[in-house]
Amino acid sequence: MRKYFPFLEWSVNYRNADLKGDISAGLTVAVMLIPQGMAYALLAGLPPIIGLYASVLPLFVYALFGTSRQLAVGPVAMVSLLVASGIGNFATPGSEQFVQLAILLALMVGIIQLLMGIGRMGFLVNFLSHPVISGFTSAAALIIGFSQLKHLLGISIPRSHHIHETIWHAISQISDINPLTLSIGLVSIVLLIVLKRWRPVFPGALMVVVIGALAAWGLSLTEAGVKVVGAVPEGLPALSLPQFNTAQLTDLLPVALTIALVGFMESIAVAKNFAAKHRYAIDANQELVGLGLANIAGGFFSSYPVTGGFSRSAVNDQAGAKSGLASIISAIMVAITLLFLTPLFYYLPTASLAAIIMVAVFGLVDIQEARHLYAIKKADFYLLLLAFFATLLLGIEEGILVSVVASLILVIRRTTRPHTAILGKIPGSDIYRNLERYLEAKSPDGIAIIRIDAALYFANCAFLKTQIDALAGRENLRAIVLDASSINDIDASADAMLHSIVRDLTERGIGFYLANVKGPVRDVLRRSGLYKVLGEDHFFFSIHDAVMHINGEKSDIENEIQFIG
Amino acid sequence: MRKYFPFLEWSVNYRNADLKGDISAGLTVAVMLIPQGMAYALLAGLPPIIGLYASVLPLFVYALFGTSRQLAVGPVAMVSLLVASGIGNFATPGSEQFVQLAILLALMVGIIQLLMGIGRMGFLVNFLSHPVISGFTSAAALIIGFSQLKHLLGISIPRSHHIHETIWHAISQISDINPLTLSIGLVSIVLLIVLKRWRPVFPGALMVVVIGALAAWGLSLTEAGVKVVGAVPEGLPALSLPQFNTAQLTDLLPVALTIALVGFMESIAVAKNFAAKHRYAIDANQELVGLGLANIAGGFFSSYPVTGGFSRSAVNDQAGAKSGLASIISAIMVAITLLFLTPLFYYLPTASLAAIIMVAVFGLVDIQEARHLYAIKKADFYLLLLAFFATLLLGIEEGILVSVVASLILVIRRTTRPHTAILGKIPGSDIYRNLERYLEAKSPDGIAIIRIDAALYFANCAFLKTQIDALAGRENLRAIVLDASSINDIDASADAMLHSIVRDLTERGIGFYLANVKGPVRDVLRRSGLYKVLGEDHFFFSIHDAVMHINGEKSDIENEIQFIG
């Protein structure tokens, strides 16, 4: 029960001592979330109100079903950018249709994440390597940051994934720059950076927003061409079924899959971080369920896709969050804002929101990590460069694709070549160890003993064949012994490969013996008939027994370390 | 030199004794190739002549650059079907544009395969599991077979990947069936099956084609509505640069990637089979180069994509092929046919070609394999069913996608949970072995010793953390020793994980020690500062040393098995 409703865990054992931290964290995050939510919605090509809608119900739902106690769910920069570039191919940013597709996307992302969680696919999170994530994030941060230039300068730049194009457009319109807009933006950036460095707990984003709105209102800056958010509808989002046709589903599926995966990766990385710090367990599959339900709920209440983000979670933790209650309080604060405070946003300059985004994302450009990798492992450094430049030069989605494919190829390359060892006998004992590591170990005359340190299955069984073929080429070889002590499991492809190894070696007049075969493997080999093909007398409890048998000696059971099957 | 021009290998050492086999095999395959080439081109939605063009130059090129001596390259059913469904979205089958796209596709497939070969990506062949390939092939065979119903019945059925639709269309037009066409088809099928069973070396396809053409010509069957191949242009294909624009390249890229991979998979499986039988080595990367160059050459001479196929390679081997010379002889025979014999094909009924395809592909439906898997390993059986039904119900390309994703998920799942063992001391020795397997082994008081049997990298380091966290929860635990003897390599992600393990354990007051750390791993850990963080005195040459140190005893070097780093 508690496994599927994690809030039962913390709500039942809730300590009053935690309440103060949760309230303080909930309020602090809300103050950050309101301007960020609007800013990220703008980044996604949506009206700011959608960012606020995405900051209410999804937070509630995640608090009930998620396993992290510090994770702050809501609009984040990366997902917003994916929404912008993914839907940008099918609708005009800011249009009614764009908004509808974004809401449909939330529903699709939610369903995909829920299904992945139910299908226990949480382990997929392991398949993107750190260097690849780091390179991709740095490049995406640059693209996101530069995409805000138009708001900062008060000019119009066509949406582009190519930074040099964006910069070129900005330079070519240098005479059109609105100096007031630029001033608001620059002052906001400086304030944010200074506050971040000297007063990390101070709600810098809120202050920037308040100052910007006051200035625009008091000095009538809109008349001087400073763009502001404008009318924001009042009230909570209403329940509405996303409208769609099957063509739209097909169009959005690749984007939905990408956001479901990337959003989950970002979220789980943050959640794991805080779970380790506070010593509790995160369940990756339940995290998928929690995020999935949050997005599904959002899809029915005019929200766009959300996930757990780094910066607000850090603030949540720092301000003392001890449970999901903190997120629920944040959500209530945003709801109150939606009910009563939206008229105050009218004069909020978009340049202030752009400044918030730029400061947030440029902090994600991680040069430190690149330097670190260069120092300790060159191969990882080059991977980082690959992901970085692929994203920067080809675009966000192509960058993800290249990064995922590069990571997958690495996984496959590793997995197809498991560790193997050629064993020899330690003199004066009946122990067989790796010849490369125990110099005094000796290979028995005419017998090669090989151990493979992995479950045998379709991806690595060809490698075993290659290794055994190489051994079989040795002069005067009479027998090969496979030490199966590390083979915990075997699949049908590997079983077929063993049959073909037996056939080959038999044709060459070389005996094939197995030692230390474990129970589950034994069952498969028995059913597949390998015991019949080889004969029961080719299977031994230990390498020593096998070697004694091959040499025609009797096994000296007394000396032997008893093997337990 | 010989590595990149494998024909130097066999041409230099050519024995006259092999010539007879090569000539006989070359002629036999040509007799099979000519009707099959035309039939498969028809299946691909192309005029039969394109299948003959694809049976000349690509065979020459593969013979020079491929490493297999029995592989018969040319048009095959699976690739033909992929061409039909892949280009079908962009052009009408049989149209001039369709032909041009198919030729462009050959060029693209060739370039992709060549690049993969140069990039040494041959290992990718290991990532599709046998059950998945078997299930996919069986379903694809059914789809291909039923797609020929229209030729067999002499009716017109819209192209569909859904067998039930195809069958439904056939039934609804039952009154339109041309009885003469159906008779030719059925007689051909019966002849082919009977000959295959009773006279396997007899050129059944040729006989069916000859009988069909004679009947159509002699009995004037075209006047009774029997469809025939019609005029086939005479002469060899001319050199022509494929025409294309960038939109077409983008459209065809997914199809080209699919064909490049699937074609390679089919080809390498066949090539490996015969290489094992005749005891020579296949180089997967050079195979990619050979197939790639064959397709590129084909692209410049009006050919559609080719690969090494199962049935003709089997006949090639059976008829005595000993080297690429056999394929060169086949190609010359097809060239002679193109120069002088094409008028003879005018009266060839398409029903005869359909019969050849149907008999060929229904033989690929492998119920035996499904039964075998059910008996020896249920999980593999369910995988086969998944691939089979995904292909049958969703279509060929979707089936490949589902199969690839299922295989990849399996690889990742395996690779993220490598084998680990908790070790204990064998009494009266300084040897530490797996506690689960050596009942008399004892865990030292307050010390847990863990060994992980894999290189540590991003995909499996989270698993190590989980295992160590579980150990750290034990009561009265003072220290954890990681036996690194099986860790051949480590990447930056795993190094970061070790740092985080050290941090966590230190906070809990548990010591962390490493034993048997290998050279390359040592280098990374030194550069990343783990030696400094932990202290040099936390690294030991053996588990025994580490345990002695933790217990405050002096190491008894004399008794120790010397470790070589």
C-alpha cells in the first residue's frame, strides 16, 4: 500500500518538528516558482498563465505519489525548450493551437511515464552517461539563454536552434534595440547574480519581478516600447479534456517520448541527490508513476509538461523541506496568486522574465566538469565534447538523439565484451586462478581453462565463441574447460552458441568440459539437450575434478573445497 | 593490404581444384538468381529488370571486398519488402519516380554501410537477439507471402501491411479471380515444393519460369487475362548518377538506416554460418565495407539495395562454391542474360514469380524455433511472440522498431546489474571466496567484502552503490572492502560514484577499502583524487592484507600469494 501511495509513509509518521521547515520551504519555493513558471512558459512559446497552471495541480499530485521529499516539481527550462522546439513544427508559438498541443503533450508525456513506471522501466535511467548529459545540458543552456536575447533587447529574432544565427540577427538589428528594455534586463541580471552570490536565500527572482513591474507601471515604460506580460486571466484552471485527432498524436509522439525520458532523467538525478543526503530510498519506477500522474492531471487542467527541476529543489531543501507537504504549500500559494493577484502581473516586463531565465540557465554551463573529465579520463571528455557540439550545431532534439545513440553504442560495446580469464593451477593446491595475475599459476598440459565473468546471453555469446576459437588454435590442445562459476543465467542464443562450440571442438578432436555450472544454467542446458550431446561426464563440480578426469586421474575428494550447487 | 582487399587472399592462393566447384556453383546460383531477381524486384514495387541489374555489378564488388567465400549477394525478400514499404509513402509503385528513389536508396544504404564499416561498428550485429530476429522474420515472411496473393489470383489488392485486410480484399473479390492465373500459380507452387523436397539441387525456379512462359506463349494466355512481365529492355545498365534533392534524402534516411542494418544482420548471420562450417574468419567490419561498396556501385548502375541472402548462399555452398569466383561467374551469367536473353521473358507470367516468392518466404516461418524456445527458456519464447505479433499487427517497420527497442532494453537491463559476490575467508587459508558457494567460508567480524565482476561504468555503477548501501545497513559494520580484481576499467561516472560511496560511508563511520585494484583503474582513481580522499593506506594488494589492516594485525607477507599489478 505504502509502496504505491508514498505520502502514507510521511503523512502517518509526520512529526510536528518538520512542519516549520515544510511551511518555510513551501513559501520560499512559491515566491521563486511564480516568476519562474511564467518565464519558462514564455520560453516554451506559451502565455505566462500556462506556467502558473502547471505550478498547482501537478505539485499536489506528485506530493501524493512521488517518493522524493525535497523534489520541487513544476515548469523547468529544459522541458520548456523541448516543448517550444517540438510543437514549433506544427503550430505558431503563442497561438491557441500551440497552447492546445502543449496541453495534449502534457497528457501524452504523463501516460508514457505512467506506463514506463508500471512496466518497471526505471532502470532505463542508467543508460545515459554523465559526460553525455553534461555536454548536452551545457549546450542546451546556451541555446536557451540566447533564445531570450530578443526579450532582453526588445527586438524580434526568428526562433532558431543555431546560436550564431541568433547572434547574427541580434547584431544586424543593433539600431532597433530598445534601450529601456535592455536596461531593465541588464539591471535584473546584475541584481540576480549579485544576490545569488551574496544572499543565496533572498528571493532574487521575486525582487527583480517586483522592481520591473513597478518601474514599468510608475514610469509608463510601455509607452516607450517596453514589452510587458499584459492581461493575465484570473482564477484557477478549469477541467477540460484535451482536444486532439490521431494525426496530432502521431506528430507529437516523438516529442512526448523525448520529454518523458529527458524529464525523468533530470528529475531522478535531482531526487537521488537529496535522497542520498537525507538517507532515504528513491524508487525509480514509483518516480515515473508520480511524474506520470502529475502530468496526466496537468493535462486535464490546462498545464504543460512538468518535471522535477534542479534549482527550485535545491532551494526547497535549503529552506528546510522535510516532506511533500512543502510542495503542497507551494501549490496553494500559486493557487491563491491565480485567484487574487494576477492583475498585478500586467506591467511585468518580459525582459525581467528573460533575465531570470538567462541567469538560471547560464549557471548550468558546466566547464568544471569538462576540465575534470579531461584530467581523469580523456574518453569521457571527448564524449562530453561530442554531446556538446552535436547539440549546439545540430539543435536540441538532434543533440539528444546523438547523445542517446552514443551512450547506447558504448553500453553495447561494453556488454558485448565481458571480462574473461584464462586460469592456471596454483602449485601445491587445487585452486585455479587467473594466469595474468598469479605468476606462479600454471596451465595444465594440453588443457585450456577459461572463465567468463558475466551471464551469457545474445549480446556477449559471440565473444565467448571468439575466445574459445582462439584457444582451440593452440598446439597439442586436448581439452577446453569452461569455468561457469560466474555465469548466473543463460539465454537461448547463448545455449545455441554452446551447442555450436561443442560441435566445432568435437570436429577438431578437442574435448569440451564445464565446471561449476549453477542451478538455473544447468536447467537450461539440460532442457536444450547439451548434457545429452556432451555426456553427463563432461560436467564437474570443480575445475580440479575436470582436470583430474581429463588426465585420467582419480579425484581426491578429501582435499577439495566442497562445492555447493 | 589483404585486410582491405580480401580477394587477394583467395586469388593469390587459388587452387585449380577449387575451380570446378566455383564454376558449378556460379552457374547453379545464376539459374536461381535470374527468376528470383525479377520476382523480388516485383515484390519491391519495381520493374523486373531492376532486379537483374542488381544481380550483376554488386556481386562483382562484393566478391572483391567481402570476406565470405560462399555468400551469394543480390536481391533478397526482406530488403525488397522494406524498399516497397519505405518508398511506398513517397511514390507510386512501378512509377519512374519510385525507381529513381529505389536507386538513390541503394546509394544511401551503401554509404551508411561503408561508414559503419570504417567506423568499426560491426559489433552492433550482436545487439539483436535470436528470438527477436526469428519472430520478426516469421511475421515478415507471412506479410511478404500474402502480399503476392494479388499476382497469384490475378486481382488487384491495395498494398497493406495487415494480413487480415489483404485476405479480406482477396475474399471480397473472389468472383474476379482469374482461374488461368491461379492455375499457373498453384501448379508452380506444387512443383516448387515437390522439387525442393525430392530434388533439392534441381533448379526448380528456372523450371517453373520456363513452363509458365511457354504456356503463356503457346496457349496465348495473355488474351485470357493472364498478366505477364512484358517487354524487358535489353542490355547492361548504363552508368548514371542518381538524381535527388535534399528533401528526398531526409525522407529516405530512416528507410536507408533500417535497410543498412537489417541487410547487414541477415548477411552476416549467413556469412558466419558458412565461415564456421569451412573454418575461416569473417571480419564484420570488412563485411560492412564489402556490402557498402556493392550497394554504392549498384546505385550508380540502376540497382536497388542488395545484401547476402540465405537461400542462394545455401545453394552456392551446396553446389561447391570455394571463393568469390563463384559469385563473379553468376554475375557474368546474368550479364549475358541481360545482353541476349531478355526477349524470352516477355511471356513470363507474374503468377510464376509470385509462386517463387511465396514458396521461398513461407519456408522462413520458423515454428520449430518457437517450440524449441518454449521448451528451454520461456522468457525467450515470449520475446519471439512479441516480435512476431508486433510485426504482424503493426507492420514491418514498426515491428523492427519494437524488436530493436525490446532487444536494447534487454541489453541495458542485463548490463546494469552485473554479477556481484559477497566474499568470506576460507578457514585455514588467506583465500576469500563467494559466501553463497563456499559454505565453509566465513565473513570476518564487522567487515563486509564485495566483488563486482564487470568493468565499472555509467550503466552499472548505480547498481554497485545500491549493493554497498545494502551492506552498510548491517549491524556493527566497521568496514567494507571492495575486491576490484574483476574491474578492468572504470569511467568518470563510476569514479564519481566511488567518491559518493566514500562520502556516504565516512559519514556513517564505516571504513571503505579497496583490494586488487588494477593498473588502468588505479590511474583513474589517482587522477580523480580518490587516493587522496581515502588515503593511500586504504588500498591493498589483496583482500587478506586489507582485512589484516582493518583488524590491526600485521600482514603475513610470507603466506601470501604474490599479486602482480
